[in-house]
Amino acid sequence: MTAHGLKGDLGSSALYDLPGPRAQRRHLFYGIGSTVLILALLAWILHLLFDTEQFTAAKWSPFTYEGIQELLLRGLWNTLKAFVYASVLSLLLGAVLACGRLSVHRPVRWLATLCVEFFRAMPVLVMIFFIFVALKVQPLPALVAGLTLYNGSVLAEVFRTGVNAVEKGQREAAYALGMRKTQVMTYVLAPQAVRAMLPTIISQLVVALKDTSLGYLITYEEFLHAGKLIASNLDYDLPFIPVVMIISPIYIGMCMLLSWFATWVARRERGNPKTEAVAVPDAGPGGLLPGR
């Protein structure tokens, strides 16, 4: 064995002991047992669905009608529309509040902190109802406003934490080069912070996507509202489970698309020469500044 191979073997076993034959058999037994339990659970669920006649033609026939399909598509479009509006406005509001919390001016910092803490502590459903009932706003603006205030305040803390997490030497080196505060934030701190914040940002946007379903409580005709209309229809033998089996995978698929988009953006940023200079964690304080 070469010295390099011996070093690799020692490195791979330094953190844990390699499993022996008995441990490997035990792990195989655990894997087979877990698989059997999962298959048994799935079989039991399928048995319940068939036993309660959830796969009968009467319960699934509504989805063959053009009117039902248009209802679902219209609800899906309304959900995506509310999500896009709320996401863009939440990101903008979060950026503004984060800048306020990072401000050197005490009144601005206090005002931004008050807004963040208030809207973050307020239940989003209460805000939506207040805007819809007390202020007499239409369903879509009321839903978007409530989601924006809540998610924007949460994202403000995410942005502030991400910026503060950047190594202090980056900021000091930028000021030493004569850069203004706006330039330091735009060219030095923000590009590095965004990479660390991206998973949390996407997670919060997933929350905003799921919270659009609260729109049906204020008569906004979103995706869940459309499914509720179909599931409560006596003419179709109350197809509640079929509606859930159709709507749930679509919601899950949209959330997975958001996660995929985050991965794609992160990969693209790693290959971007404009941000490559600010992404090397082991470079010196002055080595991450643009224009060096």
C-alpha cells in the first residue's frame, strides 16, 4: 500500500470505526426491517382507501369535466399570482427593514426594529383578516399584504443576520480602500451574505407559498378554495380524498421547484466571475474586494 493510500485509509477511519461483519449484518437487518414496515404501512393505507371506496368512478368522475378542470387551473393560477406578489414584496420589505436595523442612526434602527418585532409576532391570519374586514380591502390585496408584512419581517432578520455573519475584516478592508457604506454593502457584504442566506430565504418563501391557502378564509378563489368546492359537492359523492390526492402533490411539486431553483441559483453564483471573488472563504481580508 502506498503512503498516499495509507493516509487516505487513516483519514477515512479517523472519525468513526469501520463496521465489521456483524455490524454490516445488523445494518442490513435494520434496512430490510424498515423497508418491510414502510411497505406494510403503505399497504394498510391502500387497504383503507379501497375499503372506503375512495377509488370508485363516482368520486373521480368530477375531474373529467372541463368545468372542474378550469376551476382547478384558475385556482392554481390565483395561488401562483398571490405567491409571486407576496414573494417579491416580502423580499423588498425585508431588505428595507434589514437596512433600517443595520442603520447607524438610532431612530431609524428603533423604528425598523419595532416594525420587525410587531409584524413577526402577529399571526399572519389575524393580519389578513384585519386588512380584509377592518380596512375593507379586496381579497387578493388583503392576502398579499398580510403575507408581505409577516414574511417580510422574518426575511429582514434573515438578511440582517446574514450580513452580520460576514467576517468583520471584509468590512474593514473595504473601508480602508475608501469605499462608501453603500458600496461596501452592495459589492462586499451582500454577495457573500446571499449565499449563506439562500436556503433560509427559500424556506421562508415555501412558507409564503403554503400560507396562500389562507386566502380561502377571505373568499379568495385560490387552489385550496377550488378543491374545497369540489370536495364538498354532494353531486360527486363528497370526493374529499381524491381532491387531497390531486392537490397535495401539486403543492409538494411547487415547493420542490423552489428548492431546485435555489440550488440552480447557488450553482450559477458559484460560477459567476462577479461573485467568485467574494466567495473564497480562506482568502485574506483584502482579497475578497472587487477591483483588486
